[in-house]
Amino acid sequence: MYYNQNTFIYFNGSYIKAADATTDLYSQTLHYGYGVFEGIRSYKTVTGQTKIFKAEAHFERLRQSALALNLPYTYSVEELIEASYKVLALNDLQDAYIRPLVFAPANMSFAKNTVSHIAIEAWRMEPFLGNKMLRVVTSSFERPNPKAFHIHAKATGHYVNSILASQEAKQKGFDEALLLDMHGYIAEAPGANVFFEKNGTLFTPQLGNILPGITRATILDLCSELNIPVKETKLKLEDIYHADAAFFCGTAAEVIGIESLDNKPFTKPWAETISRLIQTSYKNLITENQKTILNEVLGTE
């Protein structure tokens, strides 16, 4: 699914076959979830070129995540972007998902490491949550207390919480989960941020107890360009049960509409919502379809 005998990856400065790559079974990352990663997408643009979307922002966040976890980090943004494009080229990929991973060496103690390793992998992947409107349920799991973790870091171990919440939702017959924070405020999905639409305004949880998503920041920029009012605030479930529309957003998920939350449907037709406009505008942005973006803003065809 992710690689075959001909797949290349970037590993500690070299390009090697994924099937030949090895790692240490005594790695601190394997035993304790002590590592950081990024999820990045590349797209075939309307000009036919391959473009990694928000490459600089993603690799800067990777650096900040590593520093937050005290992982040695000696890589520059420029060299990792160049390596990512090389991995895409070696694997003949344009529309792809790119996964850089910084992980620790063998270390069964909690002592600080003096070195770390890096790998960059890429594979074809459809939108993480599919393409249909989602049925979402509030999870019994909460997002971790930010006093216990660096929530802004995209750390491997944090995603055990995400996996448990998502698996629970699917076991209950839903498509995905929505997690609250320790105070009962809406936080985010297991692998995406969330927006709600009500009376022409978008609402999204404020930073502090959520991952500051790069797609989330892109949506805020689009709202500014499209003159769509948006509020970052604390939200309770009762505040949004009767919203007009809602969507999840993230690099892997892109922008995907939500049909219902806890079996309570969002009743405004998706095609008539500003959320749908955001979804279309985001798709045009990532493929650099400037003409269509302009038409969306002007309301023309």
C-alpha cells in the first residue's frame, strides 16, 4: 500500500530503497513514542508542475516540534524541501502524501539524545477521511492537557490518543470523532481541525489546546481574502449543535464537510454554504488554479 520493491526514501542524507531500510528495535521512538513528524502534500498544478504545498511552513514546524521535544535537529528547511522533491521524482509522484519523520536512536533511558535520524517517505493517498460528508460523534476521549505535553508539537506519541478516538467512533458506526479538551470545550478531530458555520460566520476553537494546523491557518487566510468573518473562540457542544454547516480540515484530510454531529444534522444544504466555498477555494489554491479562485471571489463562472 505504501511502498514496493522500487520505492525510494530519503534516509539520513542518502536515497535508498524503502525495502532495504532498517531501524533499531531499541530505538527510543519505537519504545516510548518519542519522535516528531509532518504530514505534507504535493500536487500536480494546473501547469503540470509538481508543487509541495506550504513546504516551508511544514518543515519549519518539524524543526519547532523537534526542538520542543529536545530532539537533536541539524537539518535546514531548504535541504529537506530539496530532498522531498527528489523523493517525489525518484518515485514518479506528483499528487502525493509526504511523511518526514525525525526519530531517536537506541536509548532505553530518558536521557537526552546526542543524535537523531531522519527519513522522508512519499506515497499516493486519497483524502484521509474520504470525499463524502461525514457522520461525526463526540469522543469519550479528551485531548491531552497542554500542561502534560507540548500540544503545538506534532509528536508521534500524541497520536495514540487520536487512534483510540477514531477507532471508538468507527466501532460506534460513525465516520470520525470530535474530541473535547479537559474543560469540555470543542478541540479538534483526531487528525484535523474543525470549523463551524452559523449565520454567515465561521467559528473555530482558539489555539491553546489544539494543534495549530497549517491547513487551519490557510483557511483563516482564505477567509480574510474572501471577506468571510471568522471567530477563534471557546466553543461548547451546545453552541454548535444547531450550526448551519461544519467541516474538518487538515493536510491529509484537506477540507471535508460534516453531515451531522452526534446524530444532529447540519441542515443548510452544503452547496449553499460558505463552507463549500472554502472547500472549493482551498482545492483551487493547492492546484494553483488562480482563474477559478478569482471566479470564486467574484461569484462568476
